[in-house]
Amino acid sequence: MNRLALFCGLGFAASFASAASATATKPPASPDKPVSFVNDVLPVLGKAGCNAGTCHAKADGKGGFKLSVFAYDPRADFYNITRAARG
């Protein structure tokens, strides 16, 4: 294994471990605070890559489901998730 591959692999593992421990120590959200589509849901879709150009943000969407590129149009995304087709 070359040194660059080993270095990249170790860096990825370390960043993944630190992210996992950071999320594990984060206190749960207050049950009184309502969920915000823009502040709570769209970031999760972005992190998962759902609204990237290679997934549901393609011109025709994917599997009959379409999102705006990088959450550019939150109203349309909300409609498509909750009302359109299978929502």
C-alpha cells in the first residue's frame, strides 16, 4: 500500500471517528422546539447527497422524485416531499 493511500485512509477514519463521537455527545433536541424543514430536514438531505446533481436533483429527478439542486428552492422541495406523487 502506498503512503498516500494509507494517509488518506487514516485521515478519513479519524475524521469519521471524530464526527461520530461529536454526534454521540450532542444532547438531544428539546421536545418543545418544532422541527424546521429548512434548518433541520434540508441539511440532512444535503449531507446524504440527496439534493446533489447526481441523485434526485438531476433534471428529471430519480425514481420519479425530484429535489432542487442543493436546496435552492425549499418550497418546491417541501411540496415534492410532502404532497407530490408518493408524499
